[in-house]
Amino acid sequence: MRILITGSTGFLGSNLTGYFSKKGHDVTGSSRREMTFDFENHVGDLRDREFTDKLVSSVSPDIIINTVSLANVDECEKDPEYASGVVVDTAENIASSAEKYGSRLVYISTDHLYDGSRSWYGEDDPVNPINEYGRLKKVAEDVTLSASPKSMIVRTNFFGWSPSWHATTFGEWLYENLKEHNEMNLFTDYYYTPIEVGHLAGIIEEIINTPFSGKINIAGADRCSKYDFGMKMAELGNLDSSCIHPSTLSKSGLRSKRPGDLSLSTEKLKTVLNINPPGLEDCIRGFLEGAQGRQDS
Ligand SMILES: NC(=O)c1ccc[n+]([C@@H]2O[C@H](COP(=O)([O-])OP(=O)(O)OC[C@H]3O[C@@H](n4cnc5c(N)ncnc54)[C@H](OP(=O)(O)O)[C@@H]3O)[C@@H](O)[C@H]2O)c1
């Protein structure tokens, strides 16, 4: 398959280009930053309709996986107008061009769409985002489906290893602090269903080999708090859990509002697509193998 991955320099985008290239697909990337890759990468701003249209028409991909976003919750709160351009305008341009040139589109969304007042959100549950990031991602989902109705919308929350040029992500920060025995506070009242990025890529690949379209949660099978996640990583990695201290989101004073429970139900994944999501232990083991691979290389 010819696959265009928009956001190729990003955390998820770089993992997906690596995964799909290794699987023998014909991968092309696109980013705003100029970078050298071992695949073709187009540089430009996807808020620009003309650039987007030229990109999609020249690459002519079977599949586009759109990972472009401003994924930082506080940045979205600080400058909603800029965030809207990056999150919504890019999504609309990519979906319009995908529809025009007959490419199937996968839009990467988030679990930040809910208010966190309950657990295990399904794809058809009403959304009620409580921060700007969540609101913009919902609008981006809507414009994607409106411009390209057969798109697949992936709601997820992932962890893994990011490329060397990328800011440290939560899983990496946690692992490094555990290794260094640094004291950390982790929330006991912030729940989610994280999936390791390699498992996420594998499930996306399985689904694009089916005719599925519409919304799908791709998440880990287990709901955990950030504190549980940290303790599990310490246990499985034989790392020092005594440096992890319980703390609460409600007393954290974070700039943007965070919902306390963003756990996603994977019932649809299991029943409609016959795919069993990995549990937390499998996901963390996958992450730890990645750490070992990095030390060996
Ligand atoms: N990270 C998480 O834990 C998480 C959780 C749930 C969902 N998600 C979703 O997953 C997706 C990927 O997140 P991520 O963490 O991989 O994001 P990221 O690392 O911040 O990557 C974002 C990518 O978008 C590109 N980009 C931004 N603005 C652009 C523009 N105007 N034109 C062209 N490219 C542009 C960036 O390119 P440059 O580097 O060249 O600017 C970068 O490659 C997002 O949709 C996010 O909402 C993330």
C-alpha cells in the first residue's frame, strides 16, 4: 500500500513511518520542519489548502494517516486561534484532498473528548470536552467526516519512545526518573486506557486491511491511573517504585482543566473488528523492550 503519514516528525507520526516502512509499505511523510528521512518527505504547512492539495495529488496515496495536531493541552488553552489552525484547518484540508483524489483517510483523534464524569466511554457516547484541546479535536473529527465521510476516526491515548528531536513524552519521563531514582508525584485520580504505540500501529494496520469506516476506540484493555501506570512500569522493569508518590489531579493546580477519567471502551474493536486490545502489562513490556533496544543500538 502507498501510505502518506502527515506529521512524520511527530511522536506518533515517526513511530508509524517506522512501523509501516518495516512492514514493506510504500511510505511518504509530510511535516512542517525540514528533516532527512530514509523515505520521501514533503515539507510544507498543511493549513495551506494549495500545498495540501498538491501533496495528496502528487503522492496519490491509497491511505492517508493524519497525525497532525497541536497535542499540548496547555498550548491549546494559551492560543486557541493558532491551535484551531493547526488542529482544525489542517484536518479539513487533508480530508478535502483525500476525498478529491480518492485516498482513504485515518484521522487520529484523542480520549480528551469527555468530561471524565464516568468510565469506559464508547464511540457513540455523547462527548463533552472540558478544555480547548478536546473541543478542537471534536471539531476536527467533525470536519474530517463532513469532507470525507468514509474516514476512520481513531480515538486513542498512547505511550512509547519518541524520536531524538522530540520533547520527552510521559512514558519516557517516567522511565528515566525511575532509572535515576528521582522522586515523582503521580495522580491517583486521573484514569485512562493507554496503549503502547507499536500495538496501536499494529491495530491500525489490521483495520486498514478491512473496509471499516467510522469512529473506533483503539486503546489498552486495562483502565489505570497515572500512579498505577508508574507502579506497574516499576514492577515490570525491576525499577525503584519507592520514588513514586501518590498525588491528586484535583490539587495539582495545572493550567488547563483535565477530565479525571478518560478510559475508552474497546467493545466495538472486539465485537465488530474481532481485535483484542493488549492489556497494560503487554503494553508496558513492549515499551521496556524498546528501552532495551535503544541501549543495545
Ligand atoms: N501524544 C499523546 O499522548 C496523544 C494522546 C492521544 C491522542 N493524540 C493525538 O495523536 C496525534 C499525534 O500526536 P503526537 O503526540 O504525535 O503529536 P506531535 O508529536 O506534536 O506531532 C505533531 C505533528 O504535526 C505536525 N504539524 C503541526 N502543525 C503542522 C502544520 N501546520 N502543517 C504540517 N504539519 C504540522 C508536526 O510537524 P513539525 O514537527 O514539522 O512542526 C508534527 O509532525 C494527534 O492528533 C494527537 O491529538 C496524542
